[in-house]
Amino acid sequence: MTHRERLLKVACGEMVDSIPWIPRIDLWHNAKSLAGTLPPKYRQYSVEEIHRAEGWPLHKVVPEFLKPDKPEDIIHRAIGLYRLKEFPYDFEFSSEIEIEVDYQESDDESMTHVTYHTAVGTISVTHGVTAEMKKSGASISWVKEHAVKTQDDYHTLAHLFANLKLKPAYERFSKWKDSVGEDGIAVAQGLGIACSSPMHFIQKTLLDATEFYLHYHDFPKEIAELVEVLEPVYRQLIEILAASPADAVLWSANVDDMITYPAYYEKDILPWCRRAGHKLHAADILTMVHPDGENRGLMDLIPQSEMDIADAVTPYPMTKIDIQEYYERWCRSGKMTIQGGIPEMFLLEESTTRDDLKNYIDHLLKVIAPGTRFIASIGDTSPPNTDFDRLLYIGERIEKEGKLPLQAGSFDPVSHERLAKAGAKPEIRSQPRPADVSDKADDLFATAQQNVLAGDVAKLVDTVGNMLDLNFDPRQILSIGMLSAMEIIGERFKDGTVFIPEVLLSARALNEALKVLEPHLAGMQIEKSAKIMVGTVLGDLHDIGKNMVLTMLKGVGYETVDLGVNVKAENFVKQVSEHRPQILGLSALLTTTMPQMQLVINALEEAGLRNQLKVIVGGAPVNKKFADDIGADGYARDGGEVITLVKSLLEE
Ligand code: B12
């Protein structure tokens, strides 16, 4: 049986001879070959050559976004259009659209600036890679300037996409598929980076990741106009994919229960996944989803999406769900095939020991019996600093013990303690009331709180105005009526009962009402609030978590400064000496960028600034132990916990 045949059978739930093992090594390979540190045996090898030499199937799910035939094939990346071998379609704009391209090179970054002139307005975008991204082997470029900046841009984009036509590019795709041959499944791509639906396309491609949630709430009409124009593009896309020679299509990527929170997923993503799934299945084409994040809130929804393979599944301890639960609910139930299941932390010497890896593989092989519907892989990808021997070790274990139906390995599971903790609901503290607040006043404070919780700007501004007319103390309006509500939001976010949009809307309502309060607060004796700066470290472009942390802290009354993403240690030092914050927050979402946190702390020490402030750290791969090891003053797991942390540090 060839690799391709085996993979196709596993994806359909058939029993084959053994579990396939496909490590994804593109990032690792990019970084190591740039640094000249590939293992000696593989010094001159491409990714494909290494896979073939090791007998691994090829991992052909994520396109080689940064390896176009010609540079102009990726100039439309910031509006979700690629002319690459993995895309079985091409596109063209009508002659009404004028396009200007400007390449900008500097020591720090290589950027492409593109302007689209339409009859109703202009859209401009900038995308590319930073020097740090290149070093760490980045496989996707970064959108520095998004297409949507104002409400009006939706109309212009609707016009732009109304002038877009897709057309088959089967020859290009087939050539690539032939090059993969029987060594794997050549997975075709949908629109953008697997944007599952028109709304998901807008969210992932056209807009800043955090700003999207506010626009989604504020501009439903404008967004609906663009969705309406994108719908026929999506229909046409599905037709082209269904008639293509592809075996499988990656339809939906980076679903995560925070970012594509359950209500949003159900309304704006699921129906299009199902539509695409039905059409593609009718044409005998498999569908894939890439749920590489937290999936607790999506455990029941993703299996309803007509997706056959869930790629890059990253279980506990990197996320909250154990592989046992994933296998039980997604695979054993016959709903999907998992490709992934091995968290990348087990490949890193600095994160785990060889024994941890051994224990994890023992656990995995025990709980996924009988082993059907499972393709062992790394969730999400092998990082640049992967210990290659560990990949070989996993391969050997799977070769020896992965014969199907599975003979379970020795049972030595990783601790479930954290998993239990993750599910535990924190109690929401009742808010302290000063003695001089009457019952009637309590009602108004409660109304203000409710308005903050509902994120209702108009009502909150109204309530605050009423309270001022009734001579309430502005300081109490702020602390009891508004800041306390943000603390509740923080608890609920931590607890998983509210999601990113609610937090952003509440924070915005509070900030608007603050404008009404501020003139009344001026000149009053108010407790001076601390200044807190937060930035994402060098090489890291993840900013949603950082933005949430800033939003929470601002929401409960601290003065905040956003330092942005990809911030060099020397820039942190410069900003600290300029702004003199009491607390500096560092965010990192990548294992490879975590060491930057240590560099920032060292640089602060060298500049003689370390003793003047507290440094706190956070981000998915960071933990308390790491924070202690690098000499940080605190760690918080999420935007709710950060409020408690900051309070306690300021009290020290
Ligand atoms: C969305 C996402 C992306 C988006 C980012 C969009 C954006 N504008 O931020 C895109 C698609 C661009 C992306 C790109 C990449 N990603 Co990514 N991504 C994610 C994903 C799915 C969700 C992250 C997120 O925003 N979560 C929601 C927010 C609210 O949660 P959060 O970030 O964890 O933040 C909370 C806490 O951590 C904490 N916190 C965060 N910062 C701070 C700071 C302080 C001071 C404190 C106290 C607390 C704190 O509070 C926050 C609020 O509650 C994660 C999966 C995951 N498990 O995290 C992968 C993930 C982080 N990505 C990963 C990878 C590998 C990549 C890429 C390298 C992929 C590639 N092949 O190129 C690139 C790297 C680009 C770069 N150089 O940075 C891996 C990282 C693995 C690792 N440990 O190294 C993850 C874990 C996926 C996985 N399963 O392996 N990614």
C-alpha cells in the first residue's frame, strides 16, 4: 500500500496496517537551513528529501506561501489571493481595477505595498516578512497594513471583489500533485489561508485580528454588503474545487474557541463548511480543518462541519483537551480523523525531558486504541529548535507499536491535574460597597454595571449622566459602577463564559463613559493609577492575547501603553526609560520567542532599570516556572488573572 492510499483510507475510517506518522518539518527546515545547522546527514536535503529518506509520507497540507514561482504571484496576499501551485484556481480583476505595487526593502523587513484603485475608492495594504521572521523559518508572511481601516473600506472592497473572477488552474495543480505522487496527499487550498466562509475571510484576511470583533458589532450593514459580494465568489470557488483533480481540500484553518468563539463559529463558519463539505464529498474529495488552538467550546461543533480530517490537533498539556477526549469524541465516534496529536513541546529539550516524551507516547498509544482514524503528527508544527532525534524516536515507537488494530503501549499518562483545574469555575466575588451607598443608589450602580457588562455605550453614558445629575460622587461611579463590572468581565473571561468580543465591547463602553466622567473627576483627589506597558517580543507577531491583556488592564482603570508586536529588547528598554511604567508586560506565543523575554530582563538590568519596575510575562507556551526561571516578577495565564496579578504586585 502506498502512503497516499493508506492516508486516504485512514481519512475514511478504514482499518489499515499501521498508524501513519507524518511530522511537519517545514519551519524547522527553513530555520535550520538558513542557519546552516541541519543535521550533517541532511545538510543538502530538501524537506521532501528528508521525508523520503526517513520513509515518512510528505506533509502537504500547508502551502509554501513564501516560495512562489515569481514574486508577483503573492502580491495579493493581503486580500487573500495567491497564485501558487497548491491552489487549483487562478483569478483576475476586471480592467476597471488599477493596481500599483511598491516593494520596500530595509535591514529589518521586506515589505510589499499594494494599492487597489476602484471606481468607488482606494484600498491599500502592506505585507511581507521581518528579518526575525526569516530567521525563525516563517512560512507565512505578515500583513502589516490591513485592507479595512475604516467603515467605508467595506464598500470599496465589495466593489473590488465584485470585479474579481476565479478560473480553474488544474494544470498547475496537477503538476504539483504529480510531484507528490504516491508519497502523500497533495492538499488543495480554498480562499486565503483556508478561510472557511465569507465572514471568516473578512476576519482572517482583511482586518486587524482584534479590531474585527468591534467592526462585527458596529458595522453589520457594511459587512453584510461585502459578505453578499463574496458569497458568489465562494460558490464559484466550491464548484472549481469540486471539479478539480484534488484528493482533499484544506477548507477551514485556525479555528479556536476564543478566536472563532462558539456562537460565531456556529452562525458564520459552520454553514459554509457544511456547504463546501457536501459538494466536495459528492465529488469524492476529502475536506480538512486546522483546529490548532483551544477547542473546548468547539468540541461538538467541529464534528458537525463535514470536515473529514482535523489537522494539527494540539492536545493537553499544550491546550486543555487531552488526546483521549479528542480520540473518543472525534475519532472513535466515527466523525473525523485526527492528524496531529503530539504537542510540539515534546520535541524541545528546553521544555520537556526525553522521559516526558516517552510517557506521552505511552499514553497516546494506550488511549487511541484501536487506532483507526488517526494520523500521528505534530500539532501544529515542529519548531526551529526541534531535537531531530525525538522525531526519529516517535517514528520508531510508532513503527514498532502502531500496528493496527492497536496493541496498547504501557500506560504512563501525563498528569491530569491541570486539566481538572482548567474546568473548575472560579467564584465571582461580590463587589464591595462603601457604607454610605443607599439601596436606591445601589440600583443605579447596578444599572451602570449592567451597561458595562452589556457593552452598551449609549445606555452607560446615559446612566452615568443621570448619576452625575443626582450628584453621585464621580469617583464612586467609576469604581463601583464601572471598574467593578470590568473585574466581573475578567472573571467570566477566565471562566470561559464570555469571549473576546464581549470584553472588547465592555471596555469600549467604559472608555466612552469615562469621557463624560473625566471633567468631573478633574481636580478631585483620586488614587493615582499605575502605568503598565505591554508588548509582544521580537520575532512574534501574535497580538490578540496582548491586546486582551491591555484591554482588561485599561478596563479596570490602569494607564496602559501598547508597545505593539515584534519588539526588540533595546526598544523595550528605550520605552521603559521614557515612560517609566510600574509594570512591564511581555507577551510570547511561540516557544522560539520565549527566550526573548530573558533578553529583555537582562537588557533592563544592564540599563539599570530593572529595580524600578515589575516585569510580568504571559502567552500560551509560558508558565509560572519559566517566569521564575528568567527572573520575572509574575505570570498570568489569561486576561482575567492578570488583574489579580497586577493588583498584588502593586501592593507589594
Ligand atoms: C491565532 C493564531 C495565529 C494567528 C495570529 C493572529 C494575531 N494577530 O495574533 C496567525 C495565523 C497569524 C498565526 C501565525 C503563526 N502561528 Co499561531 N496561533 C494562533 C492560535 C490559534 C491562537 C492564539 C490566540 O490569539 N489566542 C487567543 C488569545 C486571547 O489567547 P492568548 O494569545 O493565549 O493570550 C492570553 C494568555 O496567553 C495571556 N497572555 C498573552 N500575552 C500575555 C502577556 C502578559 C504580560 C500576560 C500576563 C498574559 C498574557 O492572556 C491572554 C488573554 O487571555 C494559537 C493556538 C494557541 N493554543 O494559542 C496558535 C499558535 C500560538 N501559533 C503557533 C505557530 C507555530 C504559528 C506560526 C509559526 C505558524 C507558521 N507555520 O508560520 C506563525 C508565527 C507567526 C509569528 N512570527 O508570530 C503555535 C505556537 C507553538 C509554539 N509553542 O511555539 C500555536 C500554539 C499553535 C499550535 N497549536 O502549535 N497564529
